[in-house]
Amino acid sequence: MRKVLRCQLFGNPQIFLDDQPVFFAFSKINALIYYLTVNISASRDEIAGMLWPNKTEQNARKNLRNTIYQANKELGAEFIVSPNKSILQLDGALVAPSDARLFTEDPIHYLDEYRDEFLKGFFLKDSESFDLWVIKMRNFFEQKFIQSCYKKVAEDIENNHLEDVEKNIHRLIDIDEYDERNYQMLMRFYQNSHRNGKVIETYYSLAGTLNEELGIQPSDETRKIYEDTLTIVKRNKEQKDATKYRFFGRTAELEVLEANLDCFDRNQPFQSVLIQGDDGVGKTALSQLVLNNASEILLVKASCFQAEQTFTLRMWREIMTQLEPIVLTESIMTETLWRQMCQRFFPSFLDIASTQFEEKIRDTDINHLSQFLLTIMDKLAAKYHIIVYIENLQWIDQPSLKLLTSLLLHNQNCLFLMTLRTDHHREVTDFINAVSHYDKLLQITLKPFPKEAIKAFVKKQIPEQQFDYEICDKLYEESEGNPMFLMEYVKQLRQGGSINYMTAKIKKELEFSLVQLSSMERSVLEVVAYFKNPPYISMIALILEVSEQEIAKAVANLSERNLLIEQAINSKIHVFFKKKKLREHIYSCQSASKIRLIHEKIARLLEEQYKASNDKGLLSLVAYHYKNADQELKSLDYELSNLELSLKFQHELFPIYNEQSKVALELHPLEFQKEFEKFEEIGHQLKSNEELYGDMNDYQQLLMKYLYLEGRYLINRGDYHSGIEDIQRVIVQAKEYHHDDILAKAYRQMIYFFIQTDNAIEMALYIDMAMTIAIKSNDHESIGILLRLKGLYHLMIGELSEAERLCQESITIFTISNEVREKYASNIAASYDYLAEIERLRKNYNQAVFYMKKAIALCEETSLITSLVIFYVDMGISYFAAGNYQQARHYLQRSNEMYTNIISPWKRTQLSVYLALIDLLEGNYQAVYESLLRFSEVQGQMTNPRDSGIVYFFKAIVKHLLTIKALDTPKIEKLLNYSSNHYYKKAVENLSAYRDQFELNYLKDTFEEVKTTE
């Protein structure tokens, strides 16, 4: 197949042969091909004179011939041809259209082909004519692009195809950054797209360019577009302020408020109202909605401010100022009397006596003012329905609160509507209790919106868009149902922004909640922000290096401020933020150096706790803090140790309690998959850090740990090749770095592998190597485990007496104390399991069951599920061998149920075959059929010959029964295409002559029994 030549002429030029770039030794070859690509054909004289102007005609023609030869030679075919002696051209059959050709023929359609100027950066030495041609073509293509681009932009805007408009206008600006027409076009496009911020940004960009480069200002026309945009922005802001929030929910609260307001309006018994809740929960929005819907009321507003909590009667000064014109207009009292009362309680700042006003005010003064205001309100109530709206009652000064209490207790004509944050002081609580006791106050508490309400909230605010539940869940997670936060994120959604972004308003609200905190209280908040899980008070004290009493006092104040929540967990007081966003905000305000230092300090403290308590729950926390302290290797080490727990409990057939928590739970397969994905991520991180840390001993030790765990997992999943490769790498590195502990583990893993693959010879070699390390280090526990494994080796080669002796010796080592017995319960049980197998081979089935009961009892006591599931299988086989099929099914079924929650492959095949064998004996042929189907699917993947052998064992029995007509099920017969003798022979070949004697004898007896009956 012939290759195709293609040229890219716009931007940096390039020649491709079958889409692979081609590079020539001489630039004049490129020039020749570029020239012919654009001009289709040219005369030899024209090209020779252009490329070699300083040569004689004869030499120039000679150079041209050589150039053509070199070009065709390097391209591998006659791409440059001469239809006659004087003309040169490219062979059209071998050349694809260039970007310049496509653009020239249809510039609108192929506008994007024009990436940059023609032959950018390409020039020839001593070839002025060629360079002039290049300049000419550059101008030609540039002008063609400008005209076509203008036309395309106009057409796209007219047809509302706006995807490429902005990009194409920017391309025009790049060509001539001083041409204001392009900026004006871009600004109008932004204006019509309601992207007013981009209009302003573009204007400032143009103004800066013109001022810096030319010393001039934008034209009047450009300025007018900019000013029109400012007008639009101002108008939009006014409209937005009027309708920025569409009220949502609170129907039950509205119903109560409206009913109370209706009673007030009808001069029936009513209550003043207190709406309380966290900041941003919608207290003001609910109040405003109710007030806006109220008709024919006299509304008096007042606000309490945090900075004015010590300013006496400041709130009432505001109320009196609003009442004054009404009182005087309605002639409720004379102006002189009104002025005297105001002068007494609200003196002018010009009055020298007012400086001592706060010190002089007494309860009798409050009582006098209360009587005065009650009188005023009673008289006004004859003509008006008065509602006094007070915002942020939590910041009211004490004299004002006393006056408010008195008015609410004795007022019958005026409705007070108040908002209150949950972090108020004790005096406000006393006020609520006092007024509520006399049924004068209706309390409404607003909570954040529940998760299920978020989708409806978003739909109410942005009815024109649809959002899936994933977005809504994210909204709830970020806002925690707080309406103010929700509204900010909805604005982000409306503008196409990110939900994760913390807006300026949210930051401002969060920062406002932190005002007037003591330095200790702020320090406590900062420390708590570093923790992923709630810290306890003593931990905070250690980090801040102060007493627990100081921390407890600060935490109590922060709890009153509704910033922290205290919770008792395992007899310790833990603290955490009430609002997730507050934690994020405080943490984001910390400096990078402080973040590293504090995280490292926390990691070290948790590390010490872990070493003292062996609490595996701390591993992930230590990893988290080391990661944020920029100590990557330590973080990965602890993360790997944490993941090893869940993976190991699944993998290790006979786990040891000092290597994982007693409370470790079996993982569901899906949960396990997620855990293993984290494990793989650690592998990627190790790989990415190899260049930086590869020569460090810590890195190599961590890599060994990772490879060991990965290898063990892969082996247990049946990927023996990859798993053994990992373990062998661990062995090599452990020897090189003299890490005997991990070397011994790797040897042990090789032993487990050879157990799974039924390779006794190799198994014995690794047992001896592991035993050498254990004896050298005087590791009695490892010696006990290896004695059991050596006993298994002798069991595998048929030396039952030696196997029995070694297993009993292993049990002796692990039962020297109750502590050791509990720690190695599974290993003791494993030895009993092997002893049971020995007795089964001796046909002492009752003794086999006895040992299995001891093994199972040990594992049930300690909840060792991965071991227990194996022992149930072996107990089932023991009962089957004894002829007790009912008990056999009972234990096999228990094991089968447990396998649904674990991923270990141990004994699965034996379990399935023996269950199928019982089904066959009981005449459940549908179950037999289904089992055979499963066996056919998985048998080809089996790497352990004994697993394959026991499947052949079952197939041989079924096929033999079909052959002698003891079984007549055609659909089963279709699954067994070979003769019974074939399956018999395969079973004998794959089953162990030593460990599978029962199966071999059972098979032989089945065949002989049938022959006898014949």
C-alpha cells in the first residue's frame, strides 16, 4: 500500500508521511515541497532561480535535480514528478490536501485550519526571492482569514451558534491587538450574552494595552459600550436585590405565624413571636415574608448589634426615634412632655450629664419608662396595629432586655416580632422563660433544611434548569441544609460555578461568627480544625501546651456560642464543629508552615498513642496528619498498615491477633474492592515518589511492605505468576537491606503459595529457610507456626506419624499460657485441623470429628471467620467420610453461607464438590446440574491440581452413574462429553496420593460396587 504525503503549512510547518513527521537533512527540500504544495506546479527555472539565486543557471538546475532525488529517496517513492521536462509538481495520487489548500477552497468551513501565520519561523539563507514569496503568502492568508473570520462570527451570531464566537474574536485580536473594532465586537458579544463582567474586563485590558504601548485612550465608541454595561449592571443589581431569594418551605411555621397575626389583626388574643435558629437559617427571610404580607400595620424596626451590647437602651432610642413623629402628629402627648421624657432616658450626646447616664439608671427608671411606653402604645393602638420588629435579640443590652420583659408581660395591644440566634447569653434565656411562663411568647425554632428538601429548594430557585440527585447531595453536604449557604451555592450553579467554592458572603458570615473570641478560644478552634475526627480535650491541651482546665473552659464558651459541640465517646469528651464550613474556613486561613507543624505535632502524639495502645483505628489518622505535614513516606507507611488490616484479615487463613485488631470485621466484597482500590492508589503514589526517595532506606522498606502485601493478595486471588513475582522481589530486597522480619514473612508467604499449589518439595525448602531465621532471632512464635507447617509438609508426603508429632509440638508451644493461647488460637486450631485430617486418613472418623470440634470451638470463641469457614468444610468432609450426610450438609452449608462475605479461595472447590455429592446422593439432580455448570466454567482457571482433581472425582462418579443407567438425566449427560474412565483417570492424576486417599478410595469403591452389582 502506497504512503500518503501531507503538509501542514500554517504555524510551524511540518511534513507528514502516513501521519508520521518527516525530517529532511536540507531545508531546501522542505522549501521545494512547500512551494509545490501551494502552487500545484512550477517551472524548473522558476524554482531553481528562487532557491539558488547566487548560483549559475547550470549549477542551480543541478542542485534542483539533486534536491528532487534526495526528497524522493527519503520519502521512498516518486512524490515530486515532472510531467514534462520544464514543469515540476507533486504526484496528486500520493499527496493529501494541505491545511492551506483546504482553507483556500472553503475558508469558512476550514477556518480552524488557520492555526497561525503561514510557514511560521521558516526561512532560507541567501534565498531572498523565496522569503519574499513567503511574506506575500502570509499577507494573503492572513487577510483571507480576517475576512472569513468576520463573516463566520457574523453568521454564527445571527444563527445563534455561539460556541466558537468568543474564540474567533480573540483570534482576530491576536492578529492586531490595537484594532479596537475587534474589542468592540467582543464587548458587544459579551453584553448580548449577559456577561457584563467580561465586558468590563475586556475594556480594562484594551485601555491598558493602548495606554502602555501607544499612550492613548479607547475611542468614544468603545467607551460608550463600557458605560452602557455599567448601567445594565446597576439595573440588574437593583432587580436582583428585589428578587434575589424565592422563599421556600417553612409552611408549618408560616401557618402558625399567619394564624397568630390574624388574631392580632382581629383584636383577638395573640402572642408576641420569637423566631430563633442558627445564623443563616432564614429567620430574617421568614420575618420579612410575614411582615410584607401583613396589611394596615404600623411597623417599627430596631436592630441589636454585637458591638453595642454595652450601650444602654440603644435599641429603644431607635424605636423612640421612629415613634416620635407619629406621637406628635397624632397629639398623643405634647411635644414638651415628649422631649422631657426623651431627654431623661435618651439624652443628647451634647449633654454633659449624659456621660454618667449608664451609671445612674436604676430599676425604678426602667419601670418608669415601661409605664410611659405602655401608655403610648395603648393610645396608638386605638388607631394602629403596631408591630415592633427586633432583629438579633442575642446582642441586646441588659437594661433594654429588662424593659422589653416588662413591656411583653403587660402589653396587650402591640405585637413584638423578634429574631434570635441560638448562641445567646443566659439573661436572654431567663427573659424567654419569664415571658413564656405567662403565655406571652410564641417560640418558633428554625432548623436547617433536611436532605430530602434540597432538590425542591433548587428547583424553586432555578426552575429553568434540571439537576440530578448527585448535585443535590453535594449541595447538602456542602451547606448542611443552611438556607443562606444553600442560596450562595445556588447562585454558583446559576453562574456555572463550582459548588466547592466558598463565596465571599459565606466567608464573611463565618468570620463574623468568630468576633469577640478570646485568643485561647480562637486557638482551640484552630486546633480542632486540623482534625478529621473529633479530638478530645486532653489532646487539644497537649498540642497547645496548656492545662485541660483552660481548654475545658474555652470549649464550654465555644459551645455556648454554638461553634463547637461536645460529645462523650468512650468516656472521653470529644469536640467538633457544629458547621463543617466553619472548620474549612478556619483551616484555610492557616499559613502553610503552621499547617505542616501542627499536623506533624498531632501525628507524633497519635503515633505515641498507637504504640502505647495498639489501637488500629489510629493508623489512618496518623497517615492523614503525616500527609498534611508533607511527610509522604510516613503517611504512606501508616496508610498501608491500615489497609493491610482489612486485606490481611481476608487473606490470612490462620491470622495472629498481634497483627490485627480482635474486632476486625469481615468486609463485604464490594467494600473489599474499595479498600483494595485505595491500596492500589498507594502503589501509584510510591511509583510517583520513586525518583525523589528511591535511594532512601525508608522508601525501600516501604516498597517491600507494599510488594509483600500485593503479592499475598494476588496469590490468594489466584494470580500466582504476578504474586510470586512480587514476593520474590521482596525476598531479594529484604536480603539486600538485611530485613530479616520481612524476609521471614515473605518466606512464609511462599510456603502458603506452595500449599495452595500442592508443591511439597518447594514448600520444604522455604520452611527450612524461614526456620533458620526464626531460630537465629530466637522467635518462638514463628518456630511454633513453622512446626505446624512442617507437619503439614509431612502430611502432604504421607508421613503421618511425623506430621502428628510436629503438630502436637506446635500446639504445645502455643498453649504455654492463656495469653499465648488466645493470641495464636487460629494456629492451634489449624494444628487440630491437620490432626483431624491425619485421623481421617487412618479412617478414625470419630477421632477426626473430635479434633475438628476443638478447632471450631477455638475459632468460634475468637470470631476468626476466615479460619472458621475452612474448619466447617473439613468438619463436613469428616462427617461425610463417617457416613453422616445430614451433619455433613449442616457444616458445609454453614461454610457456604459464610463464603458470601469473604473473598478467600481456600477450600471453595472442596466445599462445592461435597455439597454437590450430597445433592447427588439425595437425588437433587437439578442442583447437580447447576454445580456441573459452575465447575465447567471455573475448572480451566484452577492452578491447584487437587482442586482440579476433586472436580474430576465428582464428574467421574456422575458419568459412571449415567453410563450404568443408575442416573438418567439427559441435560446432565450433555455436560459430560468424555467417558467415565477418562474422568476417573484425570481424578487419579490430579488428586494427592497421600492427602486425598478418602476420595480415591471412594471413587474406586463406587466403580467396583457397580461392577459387583452387575
